[in-house]
Amino acid sequence: MSRPPAHFDIVAIARDVAIREGFVVEPPLLGDAAAEPVDGDDPSIVDETALHWSSIDNHETTDLDQIEVAEALADGVIRIKLGIADVDAFVPRDSVLDKHAARNTTSLYAGIATFPMLPDDLSSGATSLLAGHMRLALVTEIDVAKDGTVVASRAYRARVVNHAKLVYDEVGAWLENHGDLPEPSRFSWLAEQLRLQDDAAQRLRRRRIDNGALQLETVEVRAVAKNGEVVDLVLTHKSRARELIEDLMIAANGATARWLEAERFASIRRVVRRPKRWDRIVALAAELGTTLPADADPRALASFLEEQRAKDPAHFGDLSLSVVKLPGPGEYAVADPDSPEGHFGLAVDDYAHSTAPNRRYGDLVTQRLLKAAARGVASPYDVAALTAIAVRCTERENAARKFERTMRKVGAALFLSRRIGAIFDGVITGVSSKGTFVRLIDPPAEGRIVDGEAGLDVGDRLRVRLVATEPTRGFIDFARA
């Protein structure tokens, strides 16, 4: 169990894992999609192609779901427009493509392989907000006051053009004052646009923090493969640019939920229930000299995390790694206008996923609700239909997390397969009937403790010895050192 096969096909393993988790990895042929947008002649569509729209995403991303533009208004208000790809215009409800999307409900990302919810020729073509192409979009407009309050919002359809496809790393470096503005000679308006967008995002973030949003330092791990061999595990840290997009998307999702509620539409919400393991969060805080309330309190937790970030920034990542696993995963639920639910981790009262219809089926359904509400017609879904979709989305998202976790482990197992016997520092990230799991500090790999796990709990720090790997199954076994 210590060495991978000589020719390890990690993409084939990804396909096998996806199929094992119940996903259909080959989407239907693109011929089922509408050749032209089915409602592209809607007279309510506004021409906003001349606005200075831009996108910020990963360098390699081609399935672009959103673009942004900002405008300074009176009294210090900043108007943010978020253009979301009009996927519904090309994927009619109950079509073959729609039924496939409803089955998988999400795209799968494994770093070395991607299995899109919709055919790549569509999600990276006609429904992608690619630079230089006129596209249909559903625009969520929000007006952000100086204190971060959203004082007005609306949704409408528009024709748009993405004038600049920007990259997280470059924009983040510029916003953080250690890099140049991307292509300033081409985009004379870009600096002002990014400053306005960042200003609005910072206002929204401060408002959420005041309301108890959890400020966790999370990282994404991606395996880098070359010729079938994993040569590195790469960390993707948060940056000012990633936070900018995250803050604007959270605000748009909140505005979407509130607008549908005001229009008396039932909708699918994204919720995180109160933490099931709040007692362990309380215990972790007590170890660091802070007393948290016995009942789950997001504001108290947020305050504790902010204090720890300031007091001990070097170890805040370890604390985040422990806390982030304890609230539990989110789920989809149906809210009618009289019973909204909140999102514990984001400290928002209403939250409806709407910003990634190319990648998430719940977002595509929400887009249909928004378009109906904007036209002033009845909802295309009743509560029973929305409930069935929410249940399916939750189940498939859990399977997608399992797939992505397995593929991270496959990549990590390949990377570590030649280091059997090595000693590593780690943090316990999970304790259940399935075992006790540890995340290494460096490299950022996760595995199970098979020897010496008794008495350990989430958040404990320890040293472990790598005893075995099984790359084809993503197994990494450690013993307490």
C-alpha cells in the first residue's frame, strides 16, 4: 500500500468515483439546448452592453456565471449590478438537459477533472459570460449605503457584454498594494470600477461581521498532476479579490431571497442549522480562555474568532480548521414568504442561491422564479415541487462533497505514497463512528488515524506518523506519533 501504480490514471479514478456516488458523468448532447434563447425577444430586456462590466475568476475558468459593475450615487451610496448568466433561456424546463441537470444538480470539480452539470459547449459557450460577447443576463441590482445596509434592490433582464475577464490573483495583488493593475492601457476605467466594487464589498462585509458573520481562514487544496503523477498539493488562500466576489455574491443572494419574499413567491433557501457540536466549540474557546454561551450564538462566536485572529494570527488557521467543520454542512430548504430561515455562518436572515445557474440546479430554479416575478406572472413551481428539488439538491451536494473529498484524498495519497514513515504535525478535523480524521499542516492532506485515536476530539493538535496509503481509494492512514 505504499506506492501507486506505474501508470496511475487519476482522471479515470475521478470518473469511477463520480459514478460510484451516483452521478451521470456524460451530459446529454448539446442538440437539446435551444439554438437561440427561447425568450430573447422579451421587450422588458434592457440594453446594458455599454456598461463597464467585468468578471473576476480563476485564470482557467470558462464557465463564467457572473459579471459586475458599480456606480457611485448620491449620499455615498454605491450601486452594484451583478449580471448572472441567463441559463434558463437556453435550457427550457423539463427538457432533456433540464432533467439531466435536475438529476446531478451540481458540477463536480476535482482539480484534475471537471464533470459539468450542463454540457461544456453550453456552460462555457452560449451561457457563459465570456469577454467580448453579447449575452443575456438576469441582473440583481443592490444599492449599498455607507454603513453596509442594502437600501434598495431589484431584479431585471438585460443584454450585457463582459469587457474584461480578470483573474483573482492579479486583482487581489493590486487591491492589496503588492501588484500592478491588470492591463491598465486597455481598460482606463478599470481602477475606478474595482475601487468602487471593493468599497461596496468592504461595507457589506463589515455589516455582516457586526451581525455575527464568522470570519474563518479557510483554504482550498488542489492536486497538481503531470503525466498521471501528482507532483504537488497547492493551497488556494483567500485574497481581497476573492472576498470581493464572495461579499457581492452573498449580498446578491440575500437580495434575491428578500425580493422573492416581497413578491410572495415560495423559494429555495440555503440554510445552515444551528451547530450540532456547539458544545465542542464552547470547549475549544474555553481552552483559549474565552467563555461562550451554552446556546449557539453566532455573534459571540464571531467575536471570539476576531479576538483570536488579532491575538494569535500564526495559529488562527488551525483554529479555523477546527471550527469550520463543527457547524455542519448547509442544506436546501423551501421558504414561503411567512417563514424565512437564516444562514448561521453568514449571519444573514435570507439566503437564496442564485449566482451560479451554470453549475448548480438550485440556482437555475431560482432564476426561473426571478424571471417569473419580474414579468409579474405566477410562479412556475409550487411548494411541493420546490421541496422535492431542495431535497434532491441537498442529497446530491452531500454526494458531491464526498466525491471532491475522495479526490482530494486520492491526490494526497499519490503525493504522500513515497513518504511512508514520515512524521507530520496535524489537527483533528473529525471524530465519528467512521473514525478519527486528521489534517496535516504541511502538506495539507487529510487521513484517518488507525492507531492511537482514543480520546482525541476536533481541534486537538498532535504529531502523526504516516503508515500507509491506498491511492486508488484515497486512503491515507496515520498513527499517533
